[in-house]
Amino acid sequence: MTPTADMNETTPKSLPHPLVAMIPILVLILFLCVAIYLFGSDSLSGGSQMALLLGTAVCITLSLIFYRVPWKAFEERITKTIGDVAVTLLILLAVGMLSGSWMVSGVVPTLIYYGVQIMSPQFFLVSACFICALVSLLSGSSWTTIATIGVALLGISEALGINTAWTAGAIISGAYFGDKLSPLSDTTILASSATGTDLFVHIRYMMYTTVPTFLITLTIFFIAGLGNGEGVELQVAQYTEGLSRTFNISLWTLLVPILTGILISRRVPSVITLFLSALMAGIMALILQPHILTQIAADDTLSEAMALIRGLAITYYGSTAIDTGNASLNELVSTGGMAGMLNTIWLILCAMCFGASMVASGMIESVTRVIIRFARSRFTLVGTTTCTGLFLNLTTGDQFISIVLTADMYRNAYRQQGYESRLLSRTTEDVATVTSVLVPWNTCGMTQAAVLGVPTLTYLPYCFFNIISPLMTLLVAAIGWKIKRVQ
């Protein structure tokens, strides 16, 4: 059963009034603002989850009382939506394992150790963006790219004294560029199939908006990076000394990312790739960093072998604190393991409940029907599609739902006005795919904030590719470049 078919089955015949449909959204926004005001960066530890559940409760209450939507409709939609993100939750747990094992095994410390000596601070941001774009293009996965090479690049930036928000923006911008144009990407395949567009026709057509956007992004990071590098020599020396004193820095550790790259190139599913990479890193930790595993175990009553196993298990599932003799370096090499992902998983579950309730109640459809009414010309058609994709990312909390629903809602409108399906597929991905990572309660925004350790609202202003993409779509629509009507 397709997502769109399932949506139609659970959507009430009598749609709520658009003003009523906006009430849960306004409640959500209000309580999110209150949570951020009261808890600040700790709002993701419970405050934001409560806001999402309150928004869900308001949506369901209005639907049950005034529109007679059966409870079973909400139950079925929530069950299906959470089931659809089950693999995402497994990926998050695998990322937690990988982040801990890559650090403790010496993979990330080795990359940082050599990276800070090779990479120029002035060209770091543009290099990080380009590297992530290339890896993501080859792998088809922005998530895997950010969780592996992205984490290492973030560590290098801290050692070079470069603002982590700028670095996170460069990493995410590059990763989402590659993901968007890769024929291996699930979002690219979904956007083309949901609109009935040939995959490679879709990719070629996206290049008219995506390549200019990426060139502008690289230019911004190039110019911004020229001011980096003042007084960095001392900090680099302190970091390299601390790393070499604490870890067994060895090029052998690079076998782990190399083998991970091979798995990616073989198109092994992300969750399996991340899990196997974490296991390889664990083996490397047992061979090269037994002293660190013993330190993490912190139990003198155990034999040496049992202490190593205990230390490795904690590395996978729990938080680790390694003393390097440098306070800022200690913070850099500390990890949270799978436990560090639990707040994000909790937030995703709450976000999925809100999104599923909005779909089951028909409130999403009610609001988007109002938006569609403004689609009377080429520009307004693309503009309303853009607004809908962003709106769905904000309300459903998942880019896949946003892509499918946007394509489903506008397919007939594009056909009736004589425009090619590739225009809809491109517009959908220019918005739904790339803006998802900018929403703090969207699965993408939550995941990348957890993986990089940089809050969504902190890195948001520096994700230039993700911000410019929808604007470029509107600009191209306004001038009509390469937009043709079906004869």
C-alpha cells in the first residue's frame, strides 16, 4: 500500500476548516518557543517533546469532538508512521555506536592529528563542503556522510579554531548537495518515482538549480574562510601533542574508514554499513587502544580481558570521558554512544505522532488546499509547491512524508497547466529534501544536530546550500529558464 493511498483511507471525508487546522500548529509553535525560552539548549531533553505531544493532543481532541474522526484512524496512522521511521531509529543507534568506537579506536583522533597539519584553515570550510559533496554523491547518503567524514571534519575544525557552526553548515551543505544529485539517494529516487519522472531526467533537470546553488555556496565558504587561521599554530600544537600522548596514533586506523568506503560503494544499506564500521572500529580499539578501554572500564576488580570487553561495551552504548590533559580536547574526544541518541529518538517519536495526527485528521490537506488555490501561473505554481514542501517539513516532521504528499497534491495541477512532471519532481526535492535538516523537530534536523553535537538553530544560518536551494527554484521559475509546457 502506498503512503498516499493510506493517507486517503485515514483522512476524514469532511475536512476541518483551514483556520481550525492551524490551531494545533500554532499551539506547537507557542509551546516550542516556551520550551526554548525555559530550557534553552536543553529543550531537546524533554521540553520540545512535550510541545509536540501537546500539539498532537489538541489536533486529536478537535478531530474527535467536532469532526467525528474515529480514534482508530489516528491509531493506525501513528502506528504506520512510526513503523516507517523504524529503520531511521536503528540508524541513529548505529551512529551512536560508530561515533563512540571511531573516537576510542583512534580513527577520528588520527584523522584530526594529520588533518590539522595538512588542511589550511583559510580553505578548510570550502574543502569540507566539497569533500562531503563528493562522498555523498558517491554514497547517495547525506546521513552516512555526516556521521563518518563529517564528524572527523568537525573535530579538525575545532583543532584549527574554526567556528563549529560554520563547519556544520559546510558539512551539511556539501552532504545534501551530493545526496540530491546521486542516483543512489533514496530521496532522489522517491521524488522521481512519486511524480512519475524518469530518474536520470529528474537528476539532469535538477542540475539547472542545484549546480548554481552549490557554486554560490562554495564561493561563500571560500570568502568566509579567508579570515581563519590567526594564532592557530599554538592550538594545533596543543591538540596534536595531546592526541599523540593519549592515543596510539597510527595509519592502520584508517583501514576502518577505507573499508567503510568500500561498503558504501557496494551500496550496502546504511544501517548495516554503520554497524559493521562500528564493529571494525571496536576490533581496532582492542588492538591499538587497550589502555583507553581499560580507563573507560574503570574497574580494577576485573581481569585484563574482562576490563577490555567492559570498556568496549561502554564505548558502544554509553558516554566516555578520556583525559588528554587538555580541557578543550577532552570535550572533543568525549562521546555519548547509543545512550546519547535516546533524546533524539524520543523527539522523533513525538514528532511522528504529531505529523501522523495532522494527516489522519485531514488538517494537513485542509491547509494545503488553500495554498494550491493561489497556483494560477508558472511562478505561483512553483511558489505554492515550495511553500507546501516547507510547510509539510514543519508539520509532519519527516522529509519522506513531505516528498510523497507534495507530489501527490500537485500532480494534477502541473498536468492541468501543461507543465512537465520533471518540474514538479525538481521543485519537490529542491524544497522537501534540503529544508528538512533546518527544522529542529524534523527527523533530519534532529539527527544531524545529535550526530554533530551542534544544535539545529545554531548551524541553520550557515547551511547556505539548503537555504538558497528553494530561493533558486523560485528565481528559475520567475525567469522561466528551461521550463517548458507539454505540447
